[in-house]
Amino acid sequence: MPHGHSHGGGCEHEALGIENELEIGIHYSLYEKIDMNNVECLNEELEGSGKTVFKPYNERLNHDKYVKSDADEELLFNIPFTGNVKLKGIIIIGADDETHPKKMRLFKNRPKMTFDDTSASADQEFSLEKDANGVFEYSTNRLLLHPRVVTFANVHHLSLHIPTNYGGESTTVYYIGLKGEFSEAHHHGVTICTYEARPNVSDHKNNLFDSVNHQIQ
């Protein structure tokens, strides 16, 4: 069974059971709702490599696609969505060495951020465990480093800043998984859909993805 951990310094994560891999993969499907053509990764060594880490959960251990930082250990991802997202969880996989990210900072709805902009207070920060297999989930449900409460609802753009690693000259990331709910924006209201990422999967034991579709006036 999953179990939670809470450490000093703002580290908050939950260990994911490997027996739930199918279910986890379905939940971590927000990569399908990213506007990939407009994803930016600042300080990436190879142009366009940053967007390749947003991929299906069952491909998280595929090291053919990854991003490596260039001038120093920092990376900054600007991630636009095709609608509005309620972000609930993040998984981040790095190498099992000193190049693994050590800290993650999240900014909500601040498009086209630069490294100069990261001097502002983040909406949420996490201290990261070394995770080469995608077994730790970082929840956005509560805020540990700041006294104010931030809910990652109605997110149309997410900036993810990695300021430091475990001592390497560069930072390597193989996978970033995003879990949450997606709302497709329309001109007249918002249609909320809870969708199934892989409709060909037929062995679900629970009705986790009942369709919900209604208008918000």
C-alpha cells in the first residue's frame, strides 16, 4: 500500500506501490493535454529535448529521451496546457547520481518565465528525493514552505523550476509526470470531463472514470 513521508525542509512525497502501475499510468495522463508545440525548456543542452520528458508513465524508464542542462544545473520548464488543469501530483525521475534534481519550484499561470523571474516567490516548493524509478509522488494539495494556501486549480500554464541538484555540474531529467483533472475551455462556459487516458484497457476493477460533463455558467 502507498505510504506517505514528511520530512523537514519541505519534502512531502508518497511512495507508490508497483502493483498499481496501470492505475498510476491512467492518472498520470496530463501530458496528453500539454500544448507540446509551445513547451519551453530554458538551459537545455539539446534544443527541444525538454519537452520529451513529458511522456506516458509506462515509458518513464526509457532513457532514450531526456533533458540535460547546459550552462549550469538549473532548468526551467514553461508548460502551457490546451485547457485548464487542476494539478494534484507530480513525479520526477532523474539519474541515480549527483545530477538528479534536488529541488523543484512551481509557478502557476505565469507564461514565458525566464530565470530572472524565478527570483519571485514560488507558489509551491519541494525538496526532492533521488528517484530513478518514479516511485515518489509529490502532492500539490498542501503548502509546506509558505503560510498561505495555494490551490493549483484553473491552471492553464505551469512553470517548473529546478534550481539545484545533488552536486553535479549539470542536471538530468528523464521523466516528469503530471496528475490532475482537465477542463476544456469553451467560449460559453467550461465543460468538465473526467476522461480515461487509455480506453483500450479493459481490466479495470473499479469505475474510476465515470464521465462527468456539465456546464459552468
